[in-house]
Amino acid sequence: MKPAHGPSASLDLDLLVALEALLALGNVTRAAARLGITQSAMSHRLRRLRDALGDPIVVAGRGGLVPTPRAEQLAKVVTRSLNELRTALATAEAFDPATSTRTFTVVTSDFAEFEILPRVLEELSRSAPRVTTVMREPSADMLDALERGAVDLIVGPQLGDISGLVQRKVGEDFLTSVVRADHPIVGKHLDLETYLAVRHIVVDPSGAGAVGVVDHALARIDRRRDVAMRVPHFLGAPFIVARSDLVLTGPWALLRHFANLLPLKIFEPPLELPTGRTFMTWHERVTDDAAHIWLRELTARCTAVVLAMPVKRPRLGAPFDRAAARISAPADLRPRPRRA
């Protein structure tokens, strides 16, 4: 196929939006539904794209339509350009959370869903009742999704110095260790030898045997722990610990809750471990977007409340006072009583 004229002379904004949807979804019917047009209208736009670019754009594959090398080359450029245009148009508009129907997509861990998300939802119910939030687990393509605009915000550990991304620290947390209350080996204290004698359960979202901060700290003193089980999520791990002889090391902000809900003992780990830092990460193109500023401030406020709760930490290997785990939320985030 050879275009009769240069591609720029034949392309318009509608065709670029159609190209973006088609490459993202790999299906003419779904792309048409996203754009709110008929399938025949979408097929017509595909023919125009092929004529304008002199390329098939997509070809049939086993799982649907597969982009050509030329289309893959264009995909990021088209998406980035359209997102910059959308951001420029949106920035000029005032954002009113009380009336907005916008959907925000946030990538975060199950820990945040348990501890931070309920606070976010409580705030949304008061100030932005029609806003929708979509939570996604961390994945290999989350940075590409952030650049494309498919994800608005990532909440988690620092991601390193990556071009185009902005990161802001929103809180710090420390690690604690839990075992079941009637553990046959762990008594009133958890010394290093006991910690290494007990088998461990490790939260490893990748499932690839990742080496964590505990392993690095042990390696510095030429020791290693015996890992009996790896699980992808934090929320299930304390329940396994409560019914086994395993030990779990994880964030205080999460495990303090399970120490109240389950028959668990919570300890300061018997070795020095680094403090965990939580960051918000977003793409620089939305830094000045009014709606995104509102989302970031809300997320930062709720995260800071969770991670800034004061507690007196005991010495290494010593148990926490159970009263320390009974910290209530600040008054501005407590549920408000319904009026009669």
C-alpha cells in the first residue's frame, strides 16, 4: 500500500483517536464501543488509516488483531501526544470534586487497599460522591500504563530515577515480626537465634524468589533465614501465621491490626532493618492538572495518617505493648454518626 499523499495531509484527530483505541484494545468492536461509534464506522476509519499511512496497521492473529511494526512504532507517540492534548484541555477547566464523574486508576498493594483505601473512600463519599476509583495491582506494564494515561497514580516504594516520572514521599513505616500467640518456640522475646530457627513466610508479589530487606540485612552478618512459604499478598499471610509455626516480618501499619484481630504476638525484629518509605509516582504531563492535584493531595493526606501514627518502639526482639496496636484514626477521618 502506498499513500497518495503524505500521511500528515490525510490524518485528522478522529483518526488518531481511533488508532489509539484500536492498538490498545486489538479489536474493532471494542474500539468502536470505546469511541461510541458503530463497528462499520470504526472499520471505515481503519481503512482511512491504512490508506493514509500505507500500512495494514493491524493483522489477524491467534488472540485477535496484532499491530504491525509500523503501528507499534507509532503507538507510544500517538498516545503521548493525545494525552498531552487532553491534559492541556483539562488543565484549563476547573475541577469540582462534588460534581465530577471522573474515574481515577491507582496502582498499589493489597496493604494499601486494606489500610489506606477505606480512608480514601470515606473522604470521597463526603467530598466527591460521584468519582470512581479503580485499584490495580503492581505489574510489569504499570509504568507504560502511567505514560499512556491508563493509570493515574502509583503508590508504593520509590521506583528510581526514571525520565518523565515525578515522585513524592508521603510516609515512612517500620517492619515488625509476628508469630502465633502460643508458638512452641517463641516466648516473651524473639532473639536472633530463635528468629533463624523458626521457618518464615515471605510476601513476594512477583513469585520469583525476590531478595528482600530482611535477607540483605541477614547477609551483612553472614546469616540467612529458612523460607517455608512465599505468598503474593500481605492480607492472607497473618492468617497463615496464626495457624502455623511460621514467622512473618512486615509493615507495622498493617500487622498491628492483625495483632488485634488474630491470636498473634508482635515483636520488634531482632536485627536492624531499614525504614520503608512510601511514594506517590505520576507522569510529569499531569503535574498541573487540577483533578490530578486533588487526587494526589487526597492520597497523600490519607497515606500520611496511616504511616504517621506514633508508637514507642521496644528494643530489638522485644514484644510490643498490645495497647500500642490500638491506635484510633484521627478525628477528621473517623466515621461520622448518621443523623436521625
